Amino acid sequence: MSNTTRYHVGHNVPGHDPVWPAQCIADAIDAADWQAYDAESVATYYKGRHDEECSAVLDQDRPCGHDHYLAFLQAQELTERCERGEIVSSFMIDGEEWWIRRVDDCGCPCNCDDPCNGEHIHTAVNKITG
């Protein structure tokens, strides 16, 4: 019997549907790992913008007044929290809410071709839960 508690992981601008599909994940630790990976990718993106637009040296975190530097710091903080295993239910990065939501009996369809044990990661239903 598979676990009926799952975790939906995603991010969206409040009041709008997510641009990227939310993921339906069976385990809280895996959900935090997924969120950490996504947040780290966003931190790398904003760090690159900071380095390019503010003439910062790659290994130097020189603060500036631009929004992309603040977004870099926000994404870096979320990454660190998730890497410590924290389930961050809501966090803002550059106007987007990043979330992990515990969902009971979510009903997300499984599209795997093999017999499903309910433990894998798949796309969540196209709605914001919570």
C-alpha cells in the first residue's frame, strides 16, 4: 500500500498559475532536496546577472542595490534551509512564492508504464494546492 501523504513542490507569482509544473513527491526529504536544487539553480542565475551587470568578480559577493542581487541572496537562503532538511512551506524569491505543501490523498495521476509503488516523483495536477 502506498503512502497517501505526498508533497507538492513548486513556485508561482501569487495569484497566477505556476509557469513550471509543480511536482508531486512522496517523501518530505526528497521534496526539500527538489526545492533546494531548483532554488540553487535560480541563485546561480541571479548571481550570474549580478556578476555581469554589476561588474562583480565571480568569487566576490559585492552587495549592490539591484533586485537581482537581493533575489540571489533569497535563493541562496532557501537553498541552505532546504539542504538542512527544513520543509519551507512558503518563501519569496523576486516576487515568486516558492512552496512545499503537504497534501493528503492528492489524486495526482501516475503516468508510469510499470506497476506503480507510489514512491516516485511525477507532475502534480495542474492546480495550486494549499
